[in-house]
Amino acid sequence: MKSSNWVDNAASGYARWVVKRRYLNLILVCIVLFFTFKGMENLAFTSSYKVFFSRENPFLNAYESMQKTYSNGDSALIVLAPKDGNVFSKQFLSIVEKLTKDAWQVPNAYRVDSITNFQATKADDDSLEIRKLVPDAAELTERDLVEIRKIALNEPLLVKRIISENGDVTAVNVSVRLPDGDDKIVAEVAGYVRQLKSRYTQMYPDIDIYLTGIAMMSNAFPEISVQEMSTTIPIVFLIVLILSFLVLRSFSATFVVCLVIVFSIISALGAAGYMGIKLTQVSANVPVIVMTLAVVDSIHILVTVIHRMKLGDSQHEAIVESLRVNLSPVVITSVTTAVGFLGLNLSDAPPFHDLGNMTAIGMGAALFFATFLLPALLAVLPIRVKLGVQRKQFSIEFLADWVIDNRRKLLVSTVTFGLIMLAFIPRLTVDENFVKNFAKGLEIRDDSDFTQDHLTGLFNMEFSLGAGKEGGINEPEYMAKVDEFANWSRAQLGVMNVNVITDTVKRINQSMNGDDAAYYRLPTDRETIAQYLLLYEMSLPLGLDLNDQIDVSRSATKMTATFSDLSTFEMQRAKEAHEQWLINNASPSMHTNAASASLMYTYLMNTNIKGLLAGTAISFLIITICLGVVFRSTKYALISMLPNILPIFMAFGLWSIIDGVVGIAAATIATMTLGIVVDDTVYFVYKYLRARREHKMDSKDAVRYSFSTVGIALLSTSIIFICGFGSMMHSDFLMNAQMGIFTVMTVTFALLFDFLLLPILLIAIDGNAKKNKPSIPDDPLMMKI
């Protein structure tokens, strides 16, 4: 059959060239593959929790400024729970004392805090004696143990921070410096802490040990990602190949699909290596996503090849004809999918930039291999088919007739169903919790949950309270206001502990006044406060100074409020309440914004939503323009987008019924899935317009034609999408699991709407009249079979 337009001619000419120069093309593919494969040598995972925040993120900048001002780092928390429930025994305190000493050997450790090395105060005449709460556990008497218990459980700097209020759980907190970009240090810290746990668990089986903290969580991200990749990728790969074989019924064709998938993944990862992208828990999904998406174009090309061969074409003729009729839709679907993922670049979280860019590169590679490698390889490999044997499609033809006959009822029911789902969206709540990002059953999640339930919270807010001048922290008025703020904070919802310098000053004042409880208050003159702090600091051992609470110029102090497991909304309200209290009650020098690692995650959705909405809007506009060009009609482009936009919102509505809580992953779904679900629409409308414009069919017959030519292929590729993204639903990362769940729901709804709503819309806008002649010149983008 002769081509009727220049696009057909160009596609046919390209196809003949690929088939003719097949061996040269295979060599060129090998060269390209070699260079992309070399790029994979540069790939590495990052364990930094800061990777989710851009350098312009205000919460990241505030936290890093806090760390620099107060010489703070991150921590590894070793939680100890004696099975007899008694922390204050001679034997157990000896173990804590020993572990505290051993913890100093953790790489990059600069401070270790525990109940045994807590610096207790005691006055000796006019001097201040600073000593460890447990000087020597081996020499403790029963009287000493009672006294230690009394002091520890009444010390606000310890209770619900280092020791539980019941005295049955305690912790050794190891402060470590984790240089940005040095992922080896994180692994070394976590490895050493785990060795300590293993050693102490073997030596002391009567003690349960739990590990948590920023350092341990940071290390868990790459570890779990690698584990998931090693199990998920082979499983999904096998599923995709099985489904591809069921569709193609050819080992040679399935083998070619296999190569396209593998080479596309290698290209995406290799390009990431050259670009210096470090893998994260988010971008670790790229192989599965590319694998799932790359198979679609190959299947459409191969289905046509096999179909043409069954009609009597030679293998080479079938390849040329398949490329001629499929090249345009293959290109446009690849472009629209890439555009959707590129929209993630407007997110504030760099890992989503990487996910979008790597997937877009993978789609570009899949297009290249599907249109360059695939036909060349098909021209070499033998493909055997039975002439004239066509699989029956009674079911899909029956579906087409049923949709046409019941179009009015279906229009009302599908739109009503969609509106009902949309009505549930307002019930959704946002909760971005970096602990709950780990699935239950993981050691890091279970240990963190135990810590929050029995010892202390893992969420905090830090406030740098300025005194207005150098040395100003010694002013009684300043200290009084800081103390007032701390006491107010302790009374707020979810606050478990407040670590503030005024508690230390009050304790020193009590010790210097005969340990009289009536003097557990702040001194009223500047000189006394300055003297107490100087005496205290001079007596502190190395590594336990006050640099984590007082800045170098002594013009500000840090207050840390530790919270229980609050929701995102509750944490944001608590932050706003604390900041507003300072505005209403403190001098301007104390007005400050809270900062912490947990707050960064709390506002992750807030800092990303605007960019992602913009990304979705831009992607929608570009995709609509692309469809307008390929369909040569704005009307069909706009109609085609409705069955793709509505399913995205319906997925949110359904999730509101199922769970009701969304995180940052859900915010990426609209941008990400828009480019995916539009693929089926492109193929369906493409066939519909070909039937209308070239075969002069009326709208109903054109719909039947679309169902019969691409219905099975669309169903098959959608099932592959669902299986591929469905594998992410079982991820140990909540973020990945939600991405998988939302994508599966969106693709499922989109398939239903492509089959049940899109045909009705096409019939509605075109009526029943046949096209006696094309409304425009022969469409250069329509394909012929």
C-alpha cells in the first residue's frame, strides 16, 4: 500500500534504511550501549537526609545555620531496656557506664551523653564541684542507687530524654558529625553502632537494645533501597516478560522486548552516572518505572509486525509497514510520558528531579531502541507465525457494541461515579513523618516506635534565642524570659522534654545554696549568673561543654523542645504557637523561627506543592499542544485530556476512603501519571481519526475500529503498568508505596474511562454522520494498516 503523505514516506524510508543497514545499526547500538554502561560506574547511593531539600529551602538553611552556631551534629541513639525494668541497679549502671565509654569510639563522635556521665552539681564551700552522676558504678551502695534514682528522675534535662519517667528505659546518645556528601562516614557510624549492639546483646542477654536517631535512619535509606532493588527488579522483569510473551506469542519478539527494556534501564542509569546524580529511595524506582514504560512502544510495533506477517507480508515488509504506521504514535507517547516526568523538576525536592530526569532519559532511550535496535534485530532474528491465523477478539468487539448501545447510561454513570470520588478529596489530610516513612517490621521503624513509646520523642524544634548583645545571656531579664518560654513550652500539646540552659543555672544556684530546693530558681543579678556559668564550664570534662547550648559570643542560647509523635498539622501548629509566643511576650532579639531536621520533613509538602502544581499545569499544556498537533484538532486534543485528568483526581478520592492520609509522594502523582495515562488515549483516538478520515466511517464504526485494532494492546499494556507500579506498593518506604498505589489506581481508572467514557465523548462530538470527504487534507499523521 502506497503512502499518501510525507510523514508516511519519511517513516517508510527510515524503516527501509534500518532494515537494510541492520548490521551497521546493531554495531552503533553496541557502541552507544558501551558508553552508557560505563556511566553506571559512577552511580552511588546517598544516605544524607538533607538530599530531599534544595539549597534554597528555608527550613534546611535555618537548620544548618543552627548546627553551625551551636556546633551541633546528628545522633545515633542506643536505647537500653533491662528486662527486669530497673535501670537503677548496680549491674545495669555498670553496663551503661561501659557502653558510654565504648561509644566514644564511634567514628566522628564528638559527644556522648548518658545517665552515668551526666554532670551533677554539688557545692563545696565556695567552690562548685561537678562530677558524673555515677562516678564508679562498681562501687555503688544501695544508698547511692537510691540517691542517683532520685536525682535522675527529678532532673528535667534527663527525664523523657535520656531516661524514661518510670526509670525502666534509658539511652546512650552519641553525637556525630556527618559531613555532607561523605556517605561512607554514615555507613561507618551505623556499622560501628550495630557492632556495639551485637556485642552487648551477646554479653548481656537480659537487656533489649534498640537503635534509632538521624544517623541510623540516614543509613537505612540506601540499605533498604539496595535490598528492594535486588528483589523487586527481577520479579517485575519476569512479570513483564511473561505478559509480553502472552501478548506476542513469540520467543524472538519477547527476546527483543527484553533487550529494549534492559538497554533502556542501562541508558537511564548510565546517564545518571555521567550527570553525577546520586541514587535515593525515590530514584531507586527508576529501573522498575522505565522497565514498565519501555515495553509499551515495543509491543505496539511488534503486534503490528506479527499481524502483517500473518496477512502474508515478508518479515522485512512487515517491519517496514509496522514502523510506518506506528512511528508517529510511538514518538508522541514517548514525548508526552517524558514531559509528564520532567514536570517533577518544579518540585523543591531534588530526588524527584532525579526521578523525573532519569525516567525521561529512559523514555528517550526506549524510543531510540524501539525504533532503531528493535527493527534491526527483528530483521536478523527469525520470527515464525502461522499465515492467516488470527486470534478472535469477540470479547473486545462485544465491549465496543455494549459501550455504543449503552452510551447514554454509561455517560451518566461514569461522570456520576467520577464526581462522587471527587467529593471525597476534601477529607484528605497531609502527614509527612520521616519515621513512618519506614514500614512496620523494619528494625529501624520498630526500634524508633519503641523509643517514642517508652523513652523520648524523635521530633523536636530548636530555637536560637538572642539576647541582643555580646554576653547578653547573663542578663537576669533575658534568663527569666527564656525560663518563662521553656515553662510555657512544657505545658503544650505533645511536648515531652525541654532542654534549656536555665535549668542548669537553677540547678547550680540550688547547689550553691546548700542544695536547698527553695533556691531552684534563677539568680537575680548578672554577676552571679556569669560566675555560675563560668564555674560550671570550667569544671566540665572534654566533650561535654555547653557549646551545644550557648553560642561563642554568648549572645544567644538554644532551647530544644522534644515532641511525641504528632501529625504534620499538629507539628506545624506547635511551631506557629511557639513562634507567636515569642512575638507576643519576648523582646525582638528573641524573635526567631524554629529549626530542626524533623521540621524540614514536616514542611516538605508545603515547600513542594506549588512547584508540583505548576509542573502539572505546564505538563498538561505541553501534552495538550502535542495532541493538538498529532490529531490536527484542538477539539480532539481537549476531549482526549478529560479521561486522563479525571482519573488522577478520582485516585485521590478513592484514597481518601481507603486511608485518608497523603504525603509528598501523592503530590507528585498528578505530574507523573499524566504523561503515562495519556498513552492509551493517543492510540485510541489515533485509530479513531484514521477510521473517520481515511476510511470514511461514521463515529460508531470508528469506535468499533479503535476497539478492534488497539483494544487488546491497550488492555495488555495497562496490565503491565499495573503490575510494574503495583510492585512498588509493597515497598518498605511509605513514599514509594504511595507512589505505586496512586499510579495503579490512576491507570486503572484511566483504562476504564478510555474504554467507557472516551468513545462516548467521541461519538457525542462527531454525531453519526459518515465523513464523505476529509474535513482537512489527508492527515499526515494518520496511520494505515
